[in-house]
Amino acid sequence: MKCTLEGGNARVIAKAIQSLSKVGKELFIEADVNGLRMRSINPTASAVANISFSRCMFDTFQLPAIGSFCCKIAMKPCLSVFRNMKQVEYCELSIVGNQSKLKVNLRCKLETTKQAVISIMDELNITSNVPTDQSLNSIRGDHKLFMEISNSFNSSEEELTLEATLDTLSAKNYIEGARVNDKFMRSQLKLKHSEFEHYQVAEGSVVTFCIKEFRSFLLFAEALNAPMTLEFDDAGSPFLVKIKKHNDIECLLILSTLSAEDVSISDDYRPQEITMRDPNNTAQKRKSSTPGPEIQQKRRLAEDTTLSDLDTSLFQFRNRRTERPSEAASVQPARMLADGDTIDVVDEEAEEEAMLLAVSDAMEASQIPRPSSTEVCFYNTEDAPPTLMPEDNNEEDESIPQSPERERRHRVRTIFSRCFQNTYVPREPSPNSQVYAPNSDTED
């Protein structure tokens, strides 16, 4: 086999190989009377890509004696060969070495020639038995519109869900009702049928497919500036992506879709049994929750015993701190009476009782005499006289003791003694001493 093509068509071949490299790690080449075909399949066999080039794209196209040829080569060395194709003006593909190697000759500008030989792994070809013209739903539009759909989602997304109705197409990054992470951000893009060139949906359907291979074909459609066509039926059936350019280049991407049985539905969306309550039982329960006459009588008894009079022992404030035990003895009977006899007292009455006890403690704390002297003396611990706190009958006046006066010390003169001495030092030479050299400047 031997075929040649010019530089513009060689760059199209290079773009096709780069798109197929994002599908699988192996490239399948087939040549027959119709032209040249390149195929690739992903490792999980869930996506198959096929790009066909007609014979009119090639300047010369020679087939072997058997009439057809197919082989399988590695994708990595093929990518290294078809790189930096801007300077390429002529390309030649041929099979050499008793059909064991693929030879590539690239003639660039300034009479520069590049030559590469790629080993053939096997004479193998792949085919699919999926019908490509029996889908019920068909949507065709410009590649820019589908590129906008793809760019609306994060590049790390693995799956894309399309929900097609009679007049709208919704693209989502999630499945309705499926289990997702709590931190997962759900995105949705809705388009009207008028934004597409052709929109035919026989019945509403939802399909979920892998977005990685879909984006690889989008890049190839952008390089060709050609429209894209989506064909599908329902969940579980193949999803087809077609690109066609002037009957010279035809691309087909077959993607498997997620079936409804494979989706893990969250418990919130599962059908649950709903139990209806009898309204009569609810009314009886509400009626029984109202307090009876005995409970109301106990409440009145608690109110009369605890909050009856302001002159009871609960409000007898003491002037000395030493009378604290008598306070507990006077307050305890009222509290025991409230706890023992008022079992059903509501929380508001208990809070009022606690508030009254807190007020009594605060009033007692304010009765403690405070020192009003402003003189403060400091003594050593051995010679300190006993502390006497003068009593002040006026409890309302508050006095703040004055800060003690700082003791003046003369450590500064001791440490910096030389700073306070005279600057004249007798050891220095006197003016009457002998002059060994006169001044250089003359004085007038």
C-alpha cells in the first residue's frame, strides 16, 4: 500500500490521529477501494471511534494485490511522528518490510525531509455491528453550540447526561435521584429546540455517556469547522456522534450509555409507605394533654407557698456574711415544698424561682462592707501590723483606693556616675607643654 497527499490534507490526518489518541492507545488502519479508515477503541470497550477519508483526498492511492489492507500500530510513536505539521508540504504513507512496518515521509519547507518507520503490531481490524441509521431521536447543530455545552461543565467531569424533550434539551452533570457526594456541585444547561439546525425527538428520553471521548470529537469538528449530529434512543442504547465534511471526511463515535438498572438511587427518591393518622386520636391526645383540676390546684398551692408575701424568709436579707447558714435553713422549706407538691409546674415558674434566688444572693453581696480608706501602706511580712478594716455605715458610697507613691531611688546616679563628672581630665597635656610639630594652617 502506498498513498500520498499534500500538506493541508496531511494536517487533517494529524488532527484525526490526535483525536483518536484520546480514545484509545492503539490505532487501527484499514485501506480499501473506498479510501483510508482509522479506528480506535478505549480500554473498557465502551467507546469506538472511526474516521474515514475518501480517495479524493489523496494524490495517489495504491492498494496491494489482495485489494485491501489492515494493521494495528501503537498510538504513542504515531503521535510523535505527526507533530508540528505547520511546515509540512508533502506526506507519503507506505507499507515496507514485507508488510511489517509503516513508513512515513514528510517533506517540509526549505527542502527538509523527515522519515519515520513504525512497527506494525498485528494485522488486526475492529468492526461494530451497531446500526447507525435507525435512531428515533436526532439533533444536529453547529460545533460551537456543542462546544459551549461542553465548556459549561468542569473539565474533571466524567459523565454527561442529556435529557431530551419535545421542545428542549437539558445537559446535566448528574443523574436525577442518584447518590452523590454532599460537596458535589450540580450544574444544568437548558437549550431550546430553535437553537439547533435540526431537532427531531420522537419521545422524551434521558441518556448518560462518557464525556471524555465526546470532547475529543468536538476538537476534531472544530478543526474541520463542520456541524455535529447526535442520534440516540433511550437509556442503555448506543449514543452516536456523527461529523461529515463535504463527503470527503466522515466521523462516527459510538458510545455506550448508562442503563437505568445500573444507577444507584438515593433513599430519598425511593418509594416509601405513608401511614395516615386518624384525626380522632390526635384530638383525644390533645385533649388529654390539658392539665386537670388537681394539677391546677397544686400549681396554685406552689405559687401561694413560694411567692405569697414579700416579708417571708426568702427576702430577709442579712447584714453579715456569717449568717449564711441561717439563710439556707429559711429558704430550704419553700424549695422543698415546691419540689414535692408541684410536680407539673411549667418551666417558666421554675425559672422565676431561680431568678428570685439569684436576686437575693446579689443583694446579700452588696451588703458586704467595703474599705473606704485611701491610704495604703506597705510593710515587710515580718514587721507588718495587723490589718484593720474601718467600718463604713454608708453602704451606698463606693471608694477606690489610691495607688501607692513610687519610691524614689538614686540608682541612676550610681550607674551613670561618669556622666555627672567634670569633663576636664588633669592627665591630658596642658597648653604649656612642648610642641613637636606646628600647625599646618597659618594664622593671620
